[in-house]
Amino acid sequence: MGKKKSKQSNSNTIALNKKARHNYTLSDKFEAGMSLQGWEIKSIRSGKVNISDCYVMLKDGEAYLVGSEILPLNAASTHVVCDPVRSRKLLLNRRELDRLIGSVERDGFSLIATAMYWKQCWVKLEFYLGKGKKTHDKRADIKDREWQIDKGRLMKNKNLNK
């Protein structure tokens, strides 16, 4: 008899922050590991993560993920106190931390988390340096996106008529 294949999804993505590109102008991308507890890993494996309203905060020369929500499982251990919205330390090099501190304090950037994913057996967080968009910036982006769609339609129709 052959071995049964386990049902695994091919996607490594755990959670996405889709509003980030709409609300911020994103520039530099960073990837960081996270310091997590055992119950958090179990919850992440079951997909109980929300990073839609979270950001990265720099405090005392360290980076922390604030506002992310990892819901505990019902079958979690009774002797462990589960705090779903605790600040989680991000694991970054000193050079990266110094660059982030300089950008945030001097240039007025924000650190916006956009995705959480698996990289081999570790949970990684993708975040960007970004500046908040004003309403007119959002309207300009929508206008550009719609023009790209219309331009594609026009070019498609032009090529079909030949």
C-alpha cells in the first residue's frame, strides 16, 4: 500500500494587510522573524491571525509588532495565560534597526506590516517604510488604475479590428 498524501496548501501566506497599499505610499521592504510562544504557533497554523490594523513600533532600540491579533485555540493549555494582542518582538539586525530608527525619527516614515508568511519552518513578517496618503493621493491612484484598465481595453479592441 502507498502512503497517504497529507493535505497541505501550497501557499506560504498566513495573513495579509490589503489596506496598507491603499492608505500608505510604501517604499522600502523589510523582512523580520518574530519571537512567538508555543500557543501562538499553534493558532497561526490553524489560521487565526489578523494583521489588518497592526504596525511596527520602535522602542529602546528594538522593534515590536503592535496591534496584531492571534486568537488562542479552545484546546490551548489551561496553565498558559494567552494574550491575543500582546506586542511581539521582531528579530532584526542592528544595522537594519539603526536604519529604521533613522527613517522613522528623522524622515517621518511609518512602519506598516503588510504580510505574515511561513519561510521554511519560521514565521516571517514583511513590513514597509511608508508615508500616509492624503485623500487626493488616493483619488489619483484610483484614476491611474482605471486609466490603465481602459487603456488595455482600447488596445485590445484596436488589435481585434485589424
